[in-house]
Amino acid sequence: MNSIPCPTDARHRGRVARTGERMKSIKHTAVGVLFLGASLALSACTAATDVGSDDTSDKTLSASAQECVDGVQTRLAAATAPTELIAPTAPLDLAKLQGDTIWFITVTMNQFSVDMVEGVEEAATAAGMKVVRYDGQGMTNRFNEGIEQAVAQKAAGIILVGIDPSVVSSALASAAAAGIPVQNTLNTDPDDAIPAGMYGNLTSDFSADGAMAADWVMADSGCAGNLAIISSTSVAVWDNLAQGAKSQIEAECPDCSVTIIDVDVANVATDVGSQLQTTLQRDPDIDYIFPVWDSAVTYVDPVLSAANSKAKVLSRDGLQPNLDAIASGSGQDMDIATPPPGWIGWLAVDDLARAMLGESAPGYVIPTRVIDADNVGDASVESISPEYADYQAAFKAAWSSAQ
């Protein structure tokens, strides 16, 4: 991340903090507290602007930019600290679930979905259940077909990932009529209304994550960044990320700009590259690219190389290849990382199993952490999510306590 030189030659790294409810779920470490004090002390620094270029030069921030930077700095520190382990504490009577089959139906089987479903399968095996994978391939007709197939094959429960419930309302009604609980997984923000035919939301605060991404751009650029966001209005949580970032920048940074690129989720492999190329030709001053899901970064890098663009890349999810790229300083600069996607799979199985047993949804919220060059370490789980290094043991301990 670009430094912000001061008269004393101290160096400051932009960091992002979330406020409100998210603060309750994030550990405030001594490092974070020390950093916040240092951040506030540096609020009068001048910015190394010319972001996205090898050439940096000091210049005094405008009054509006300084006000913007000061505002960002008050939200710093907590979001870069490791998150506490979220795992069940209540027992789970697995004996009643032996032999049951759950379906994992996802908007598209990208790397995040693969990593997550592997966790689902691992957890289901530990619980004595089976899993059927179903790739929606980004197509509404397949989403509906997947749910209807699960109903026809008498699934005990369904994990529905990244699919707008409004486009599968009829299929959800069929599942409800059959008494099959359907988990609303990574489809909404946590406090959104639970859709008809579903029993609860298992998700992150995507709108706040988008605002967090915007804060990082503002801190890194000295509130002078030109951001292009790659998203899709057909995936609600991706749109939440895009709108969260856009709203934050428009509210806080008068010297920044935001462009949203709306891609076809069924054809991301070609649409991301072609639309980004056109956008960069139209606006070569764009110096930050935010594809709102990690798997899209692979389609961004070739376009930047061909355009000779030095724009910084940030994304969201916390996939291992993306974290490795940050650690090596090649191809990506920041990631809004969840704990390991495999852990989300275990959490989804625990949440769904309780619904299958007639219990209320636990109300889990999936945390995120800002990862950049300052805190990526070696990009291992121990560096990114140290309390999640052996998360499986926590689940097994809770589950076995019912035996």
C-alpha cells in the first residue's frame, strides 16, 4: 500500500475499521489499539498520491481530501485484527440425522463454492449424513431445477448459496410444502428479512464489506482514488458489495470516482475481461479495480497487463490463491477475507442440522477481515485466521456433547 509521508518521515498504512454491530464481533488486539493511536497522530500527514504509478511525489492534501482522510482514520484498526472463532456451543443430537442427505445448490461452482462444499462434505461425514452437489451455472432455470430435484429425491435439507430467493420462489414453496428446511446462505445481509420458504439467513454483512473496501481505497489513495467495481446485479450479495462501496465513496470522498461494471454471471470468464477492457479504454485514470469476488481476479490480471495499467486490485472472499498473491506482492493488493471457506461449510451444516431437528436458527454471522501487505504474513490460516487453525475440533466437541 502507498505510504503517507510525514515531516518526521513516519510511514502510515491505510487500514479499515467497521462500526456498529460489526465492532462487537471483532477482537480488539493490542496491536490494533496501538495502530489507531498512531493513525490519529498521523492525521495531518501529506499524501503520496499518484497511486497506481511507480512515481510518487508528496503534495499537500486539499481541505476536502484531508477531511476525507481524517474521517477514514477514525474507522481504522479493528477490521485488520484477527476474528474470534465462531463455532457451536449447544449440543447437536446427531443420532437423529444418521443417513440423511442434504443438497448443496450454488449459483456457480467457482473456487469459493468448491472450497465451501468440501467443508460441507467433511462436516456431513462427521455427522453421519450425505451431500449432493448441484452447480446452478449462473442460470435461473437450473436454480429452480436443482431445488425441485432435491424435493423429488426427498432431501432432508438444502443449503442454497448465492441465489436470489425471489427467482426460485415457486421451488422454495415446493420445498416448504415437503417440510424441507432451506438455508438462505450468502444471499443477503444478516438483518434482511428471511425470504418465504426459508428458515434463516446464514451470511456476512456484504454492504458493510463494500464500505470497508471503499475505506481501504480512500486510505490508500489519500482520498483521490478512481475505482472500478466489477459486480453483477443478478447476485444480490455482489450487488450489496458494489452499492456499499459506491455509497461510502460518494458520501466521503468528493475527489474520488466510482464506476460499476455489471457482468453476466453465466459468462463471467469472457464478460469480465471484455467489459473491463472497454472501461479502461474509456477511463485510463482508473487506479483501483474491485471485482467483488475472488475468483474474478484471474480474469482481471490479463486485462491490466494488456492495458499496461498499474491499477491496484482488491476483492472479497479470502481464497488461498488470492491471499498468496498479496503475500508475494503480485496480482492483488487487498482482500476482504472470511475465515476458511471450509469452516463456512461446517457452520452451514450445523445451522441446517438444527433446522432439520426443529430448532431455531443460531443466528451465526460470518465475519470478515481486511488483509493487505501489512498483515498477510505468509498467507497461511495461522496468519490470516489464527483461531480457525483447528475449527473442526470445536464443532465435533459441541456435537459429541449430546451423545
